[in-house]
Amino acid sequence: MAENNAAPRHILVIGMGAGDPDHLTLAAVKAMRRAEVFFVLGKGREKESLTRLRRDILDEHLTGPYRVVEAEDPWRDRTQDDGARYTSAVHDWRHRRADICERLIIEELAPGECGAFLVWGDPSLYDSTLAILEDIRDRGTVDFGHTVVPGISSVSALAARHRVTLNRVGRPIHITPGRRLAQGFPEDDGDIVVMLDGHETFTQLTGRGLWIHWGAYIGTPDEILVSGPLDEVAGRISRLRAEARERHGWIMDTYLLRQSTEETDRPAAGADGAPG
């Protein structure tokens, strides 16, 4: 049963951008200054740089007292890539994440206090934080309200770095994880933004006359950009991904696919596989 208290806890879910500390909006900074406790789920030693970046952002923008409470993110079964087994694995992982976040909110956030989760990119796009908070609220063990502050997603940052629009005149945009793209290319579905593609599905799409705008670690000092006809650059992107994963222990990348046209397919300066 939820505790009966006249001053419920409040949670801020703050989009912190794709990696560049300057991606924080004024609304995000104002929200951060309201929070007394920041919750961080660590991704293990190989992704310590992500936790450090969060702390750097807090140090840069906050002057008042605050606490950072860290917990280890639970293991997720990433071997299940198809249909119901994938959905089941994700729900199981989210449920275990909710167990951890529920404990942190109860034990580390006093009634009447304001806590925050800093979310990469935008909380509404391929992020689990909002679903986890709804799970916790449905359990009825702790009473809290929550507010969402949008952020700059890797999708919008990718388009900005390549100096292109995501859509073309009168055409839709299709945003999909790489896992779904591998199940079938959405023909005549406008321009396609692909996220979470650990299997390099773009390598299976050569010979279709596609152009790719690809970026990894967007907005960070390690940023890599490549733009060009997919048939010509797919192999180079694969090599860059392998080298970057070996160097950092992890990779986050996003790409835009579209039918090639002379008018729109001009790569941005610096989009040659080197850091931008």
C-alpha cells in the first residue's frame, strides 16, 4: 500500500541530449536545479565514460547541494532477437530495473523531495525510464508524481551534424530499430532512421540505390561521421564500428537511409569517417 503523506515525492525525467553537454536545453538546466537527488543506473566498467559525462554535466550546471545515487543496471538477455522472445526478454529486464528504481526512490528520496533521472537523448524515443516509472506507480508501494523534460535526440543530432533534413517534401519518416529492419525493408516508406542496430543491418541493403548518413558517439569528442552511397561506404562503416567498439568497449550509432538523388545527397564537411 502506498504511504500516506501530504508531501509526495516528485521525479523529473530529463532529456540530456545525445552527448554534447551543450545539448542541454534551458528547461533541462532549470529542472536539474530543482532536483535534490540524481539516480544513475551504471552500465558496468566498459561504459564508465557515460556515468562520468553525467557527473560532468551536473558539475557544470549545478551550484547548490545535490546527491548522486548509483546502482548497477541489471543484466539483459540480448541473444533473443525475434518476436515474442525478444519482447519477453525486454519486459523481464524492465521489471528488474523497476525493482531497483523502486528501492532507490523509497530509500533515497524522502517524501517531499525531488529526484531526477538524466536520460540520453529524449525520454520519449527508445528509452525505458517512463515505462519503468509507470510500472512502479502501478505497484502502489510509493507515491510520487513525475514530469518529463524533452531533450535533443541522437536522431535530430545526426541530421544536424550531416546538415540534412530528416524528411523530404511530402514524404514520411520511418524510425525503426535495426532488429525490425532486418525482418524486412519497408519499401516506399519514405526516409528511414535506424537506431539500435547491433547487427549492422545496413550491410544487407546494398544494391538498392540507397544513400546513408551514419554517425556514432554523436555530440561527443569521439564522434564519427560517414555519408555516401551505401554500396560504397558500407564496408568502411563496418570497419569503423569494429575499431571503435574495440577502442571504447561499446558503441552507440544511428543512421538515415534514403533513395539517392543528386540534389539532396551531399555529404557534410568532415563526414568522411573521421571525427567531426
